[in-house]
Amino acid sequence: MVKYSVHALTRTFAALADPTRRRILDDLGRGERCVTDLARPHRMSLPAVSKHLRVLERAGLIRRHRCGRVHSLKLEAKPMKAAQEWIEQYRRFWEESFDRLDDYLNELKTKEKNEAKKKQI
Amino acid sequence: MVKYSVHALTRTFAALADPTRRRILDDLGRGERCVTDLARPHRMSLPAVSKHLRVLERAGLIRRHRCGRVHSLKLEAKPMKAAQEWIEQYRRFWEESFDRLDDYLNELKTKEKNEAKKKQI
């Protein structure tokens, strides 16, 4: 199995394990935003949003620029690459399980057809 | 952006946000194991391993079979598919940033070559 920085992976997955933080990343996927713009759709207090932003910053998933008193935030997707590669190792397992489900459904269909034929005879 | 079950994604990412749980999944990727076999390489107490196994079970990432008094565990990778697809949406961002790094390194190489040429003249 591929080796990655254990701590970086843990920080990335932990940062993604929250719906508000994932929505913030979605928002930043549409372009840079300032902190107040990010807080508005989540109906959250600025301190609450700031807490989530710190988690995302520590994971290296966003970068903060200061333009005077305004903090502007930008998406930094690089850490997601390692997370994606880690999960990718398991693709054959979920594809196998979907194949098994397909086989089972095909088997059911064949049985149904055979039953229908028997009834016709 | 693609829609997934918010809670399921949160549970999956939270389950992956721990190095011991990721190693347990690695172990199970090599085949079914019983709880004591899983605990051994991590030098952890059975209750500590059981706590991690419960998190993985709740996320649907492992399945437990009971053969009498022995609990055997199996990897269930299906929930990882949604996690992988969620991250995949950001691929263009990390690829863009690696492209920018490539451009910068090529620029540096060209500069170095030009400098070397000037010195030769």
C-alpha cells in the first residue's frame, strides 16, 4: 500500500469530516471569499466560522490573504490529492461489491424470466 | 457540485481521520481477520481496538460476522466510493496548482540555461 504523511492525511480527513467545512470548501471552489461572505449562508457567528476556518487552514486546505483589515480566503486543494490516492487503493473492493450486486440482480432477473416462462407453458 | 448523504460522508471521513483505523482497514484489505489478530500489530488493548472497530462499523466500512465466540471482520469499501467522488470534484484545483508549479520550474530551468549561455559568450 502507498505511503503518505500519516499526520497530514489525518488532518485532511478530520477537516473534511464536517458538513460546514465541506460547504465552505464548496463555496471557495467558486472563487476567493472574505470571512463575512463565507459566514452568511451558514447563518453562523463569525467566531464559529473562524474556528472551522482554522481547522481548514491547519490542514492546508485554505490559504488566508490579508488586504488591510479584510481577510480573503482561497481554496488549496493539494492535500486532497493524497487523501484521494489513499482511498483509491480500495477502489477494487467497492467495484467488486457492486459487481456482486450486479450478478445478484441479473440472477434474480433470469429466475423471474424462467418463472414467467414456466407459467406460460 | 454532486450531492451525497451528508451524514454518511461525515461518518466516512471521521472514520478515516485516525491512523489506527486506517491501518485496520489496510489489514482487512488483505483478508478477513478476527478481533485479536487485528489488535496484535497495533499493540493495543482489546477494548481500545473495539472502540475503533465500532467507529468503522457505524461508518459501514467493516462488517462483523460471529462464528460462535469468535468475531471475524471484513472490509466493506462501498462508503469510500462517495468519499472518493466528493474529493474528485476538486481534482482540477490540485492539478492546476501542480501545473503552476511545473510552469514555475520550467521557467527557472530556462532562466538557468540562458544564464549559462551568457557566461559561455
